[in-house]
Amino acid sequence: MKTFCTVLFVSLLSLGSSAFGQRLADLSPPVMDYVSVAEPVFAITSVTVIDGTGSPAQPGQTVVVQNDMISAVGDDGSVSIPEGAFVIDGSGHTLIPGMVGLHNHTFYMTSKRSIQLNYTAPRLYLASGVTTIRTTGSNAPYAEINLHSAIQNGDVPGPYIYATGPYMTGGSGMSSMTRLDGPEDARRLVKYWAEEGVTWFKAYTQISREELAAAIDEAHKNGVKVTAHLCSVTYQEAVAMGIDNLEHGLFANTDYADNKVADECPAGFRTTMASLDLASDEVQSTYQAMIDNDVAMTSTLAVYEMYVPDRPPLEQRVLDAMSEEVRGEYLVRREQIAREGENAPFSEALFRKAQEYEYEFYRAGGLLAAGVDPTGYGGALPGYGDQRNYELLLEAGFTPEEVVQIMTLNGARVLGIDGKVGRVQSGMVADMVLINGDIVNEPATIRNVVTVFRNGVGYDSKSLIDSVNGEVGVR
Ligand SMILES: [Zn+2]
């Protein structure tokens, strides 16, 4: 993989001047088809800015971009617009930082299939306002690494990709994953893929403590990081090993299972979760361990919501994006879950508890970020599911500004790029999302993305979506 390493090296060098490459001059004609703002100097006026830091939404703002950087943000009239700048009237619109999706696979699952989406996923992410993704578990690492290169080279539209190594699980784990055979096996795998260019690893439910500890140690020696969807290893155990991030909040946490046996996934460990006391010592000590050791939590509410009867609201645009067969499978499974009622995989009460669990973690001082996880049985699509997370985190009790922070700046913090992206502030890379509507008072308008700026280049959301409709689940 010499070619990739060279490309990566060159693109890393260019990080010095801006962030993530893919400059206008590098964009190929097929990518230019989706570009609606190509002017190197532009201003958005009269727009409501939610800047990503958690501070209150500011109406009547002017944001100036020069080349690929935000050069000024302030009240209309107080910010001078450079001579000759292209001006976009932002009245009636909200501007937020580009989303940083931390559980954003490039593959997709339904009840009957699992397929790589190298064509539709990057387009849907970008169209929805997700400008950076960490794939957090890969079924095809070379497909991801090469997709990343293709995007950076300007050959295809998409977000900046932090590629992940193959899933690491134990002997009885899923067939698409690496079934580790002891700690040395874990080290061998981590070393190989770190050299190939992945930046994160994802451990999965059946991994042993010994294997996970070895994987984390080897990853850190190689300058890369580890996150996990756990079960056989508890949160507290993984934190003690030095893990960097934990996925899915309460849903994958076996700290509170009475029947927990070391290195085994306890049967039915979620059954009593709905009545978990979040003020209890056991919960508070998980929070404290994560906070003391800088371990972030990734919220993935959109994928779990699918398993709760009559959730989420059925969206026509989701059905439109799916291929015909996939749409059929999705609707059948959704119907089944609705019929199961109280016997459905997740109850409304458990889902609410998981939302509260994330809310209290954040309130205690924990670093909470978010991602879509386009798996389950196919209802949380790349990008669309990230937008749904906005509503689900509001439902959890966060303010709109806090949710924007969780979905933007906090993701950037986990990836260590918060000095470059995640905020609409002067000196940051111009990764921003222009939304037609007031997402504070009308949350559903988060779906009305007009233009997504990545590295100062504006992409037309609608044309990106038009290019994938009917194709999700196929390519
Ligand atoms: Zn996942």
C-alpha cells in the first residue's frame, strides 16, 4: 500500500495550512457538478449562528469565509465584508458547524443484508451536513481507506474519513469480523492495519479482557486509538485498560448486570435496565471512571430507536433513498416490531432510560459525542440518522445548543481535531451547514439542509440526495 501511504503523507502535510485537503482546484468535474458555492471569498449575512461551543444561538450574524477558513463572525453591520465577496442571504436560516459523526459506517445493514455503500454513504453524509466521519468498525478496511483517498483527491464527493480497522471480536463473534485467537493475535492485527493507514479500531461484543488490553496497548504504541461496542468486557474494565471511547451508552454497558461472568456476555443484561437508578453509586462510578480517564461516550440513539415499537416517525425521504427491495424488507421488519408491542426488542422505558443515562453523563462532566450507526434493520440512514439524533438528544433533555455541540465540537474533540473544526468561529476551517429554518424552535427543520460547506466549498444538498435516491442498499 505504498501509494496510499504517499497520498496520506502528502495530505497530512497540507494540514498545516488548512485542515482536510480537497481544495477547489483539486475537485474533478463529477464532483464540481454538486458544488453550488465555489467563490473563494464569500459572506453569509443575517443568519442565526449556533457556533458549536454550547453558547446560545445568535440571530443576525455575518460570517465571512476566505479561501477555506472562517475569517470573521459577528453581528450584521459590525463585520466588514471584503470587496467583491459573494454574498449569501442567510435570513430565515441557521448555520451550524459541520457535523462530526463518530459512529458512521460506510456499510449498511438491513434484516437480510450487509453491504458496502461506497457510493451512497459519502454522498448522504455530506448532503446531510456531516463533514467528518469516523467509521467505527469496518467490514472492508481497504474500501474505506481507498474511499478516503478518492474523496481527498477530489474524485468523489464526501466527508473527511477516519477509517477503522476490521472489527475485533472473540471466537463466537459475527462472521464478518476478525475472531481473535488470544492477545498476540490482537497485537498482530492492530500493527498490520495501523501500518496500512487506519486511525481507529473497534472492539466488539465477544472480545476477551486479555485481547482487548493487548489491542489497546498495541494501538497506543502505534499512535492510533480504540473504541468498542462491549458486552463480554464491562465499561469499568475497559476504562481501566486505557480505552479511548465507548459506543452506544447504556445499551452496551454490562457494568450493572448481576449475572456477569468475566469474559462472557451476560444473557438478558438489558432486561432490568429500565429501572436502573442513575443516582446510584454503581452508575456514578462508571461516569467518574470515564471522566477521570478521558473516555468519551458515543450516543447512537437513532439506531436503537428502530427497535422500539412505532419509532421513529416514518419519513418519505428515507423510503425514497432505499432501493425497492430494501424498502420492502425495512417496512416488513418495522411492522413486526410494532406488532410485538411489549415483547419488542426494546421498550419505550428502556429507550428513555438510555437517553437519561447520556444526559446525566454529560451533566456530570463527561464528553458525549454522537453518530448514526446505519445498521440494525436499515432505518437509520447515513446522514439522515445523524439528523434524527438531533431530535432524540433534544428529547433526552439537552438544549439545542448543547445538542449541536455534542454533534460537532465534541466529536472533533474525540478525534483530536477541535482546533480546526467543530466551531463556527474565526480561524476555524470553513466546515459549516446552512439550514433553511430555525432549528431551535422547529427542530424538524434540521432536515432542510441547503448548502454544506466542506473546506470552504459549498455543496448543494439536494443534488447530492437526488444522485442517490433508490440506491441505498445497492451501492
Ligand atoms: Zn456500529
